[in-house]
Amino acid sequence: MKIALIGATGNMGQRLVKEATSRGHEVIAIARHPDAAKGDKVTTVALDLHDEDKLAAAIKDADVVIQSVRFQDTDPSKVVWAMRKAGKTRLAIVGGAASLMNQDNIRLIDTPGFPDFIAVEARPAANALDWLRKEARDLDWVFVSPSMMLGPGERTGKFRKGQHHLLVAEDGKSSISYEDLAVAILDELETPSVHADRFTVGY
């Protein structure tokens, strides 16, 4: 499988490149400065994803596209437009946890006291999911929400999968490593089970 990865040099992007190539997939690594993603089975493409024409050209030979970028700097319609122009349908988006619901069926971002410094990135991510649901019905997209705490860790391959509610472990923590989130995303792309919807993973 050939995977176009937008945001290949970020914390999540680097793990996705590693996970994808370790499984034998080819990666088109797209970033403003993609040199950090160079490696075996990797083709680098330097561009700004807001240049829809260049983005469409970069992804035209891909089987699937992954978007792993900061939401506050991104207009989701740009990638969707490029997907349509390139004739691509399968899009996996690395999302955020704030749009997940708590046990009271309230989105985390809508709970009282949600931190402003997190909302700066979380609000655009939640808005992007809402936008996809309304405006990208022609694409086979999947929005992947990590657990509340996402950071470097081990690749265990052992985690739980949910849909719209935050996953919390018995110790009260809600977490997933970059490495295991990459595993979950590649698993989904290899064996699709979620279409035009969201899922979440956590320990």
C-alpha cells in the first residue's frame, strides 16, 4: 500500500512513518520541511498543505491519505478539496480527545473548566470533525481520537478501541502512546472497519 502522510515530521507523523514502513508500505512524506522523514520506502515532498493543487499532485499515486497536523493551523476543506481533485477517497485524520464524550455524554471540550490553553487546539479539532460529518460525505474518512494523554512511549500493540466516549483505565488514567496510536491507525487502514466516522484508542 502507498500512503500519503501529511505532517510526516511531527511527533505523530514520525511514528506513522516508522510503523508504515516496518509493515512494508511505501510512504509519501509530505511536510514543509520533510527531510527529517527520509528513509527506506519513503519519498519526501516539500509543500504547504494549503496549496491544494500541489497537494493533489502529491497524493495522486497514493492508495490512502493520512493527515497528522495541528488543527489551529489547518483548514480541513483544503485537504478534502485536494482529495477530490486527486480522485482519492480514503482519508485518516489524527484527531484530538476533546471531542470525545465523558460518562455523562458531554463532550470534554464542553465541560466546565476545560482549560483555555488546550482549547486553542482542541476547539478547531472538534470543529473539523463536525465539518467532516456535514461536508465530506463523499469521502471514506476516519477520524482517530487518542486518549486524553498522548505522548512518547512503547509500541505494545495492546490497547482498547472505542467510538465516541473517552476510554479510562482502571487506574483512572486515559492515555495512549504515539507508537500504539500509529499501530491502531495502520491496522484500520489495512483492515478498514470505520467509515465516515470516528474511533478512539486507549489503554
